[in-house]
Amino acid sequence: MTIKRVNPCARWSDVTVYNGIAHFVEVAESDTKADIRGQAQQIFAQAEEMLASVNSDKSKILSCTIYLTDFANFDTFNEEWETWLPEGGAPSRACVKAELANPELLVEIAFVAAAE
């Protein structure tokens, strides 16, 4: 059994891959004061980098859990989500309202994707 951990530290790894399945979580890192649109765009760009690091891409996302701090942002988030995903390539997903550790963060996404 081989588990690949990308950039592990004491609390987390950027990506964990087991049996061809990658798991990782993203929050906005460069501008936590951005609105939901800006934070979503940051997360999507970061997700593409993480996917590339395990020889994957957004067309191979299997599932996502989206944590929104306010459902008032739901429609705007979904606009960005639908623009970002390849046509016909939407993964299964859950979207829940949650309080995040950093109150500036508006959204956090846990990704599961096929990887090499």
C-alpha cells in the first residue's frame, strides 16, 4: 500500500493520493478579503495547480464538498463553478453552510479526483 503525500507538514498534506484517487482541500490563499467570486476563482486556480501536481486535471474531479459561510453567496458561487468546469464534466457534489476557522474565508472546497 503506497500513499503519496504532496508537501506534507505537521497538520496536512497539500494532496494525498491513494490507489489513483487524490484528496485535497482549498481555500483562498492570496486574497482572503476578496468577495465570493474572487475567492472561488482563487480556489479554482489553486485546485488546477494541485491537480497538475498529481498528473490530473479538472475534468477528472470525481466529487467535491463545498463549504459556504453564507448561502447568500450560493448563486454567485454557482456561476463561477459552472464557468470553471468543463462542459459535461461536473462532479458529484455537496454544498453545506459552515463556519470556517478564518472568518475572512467565504468558501472552502474539499476535492476528490482521479490521479496517477
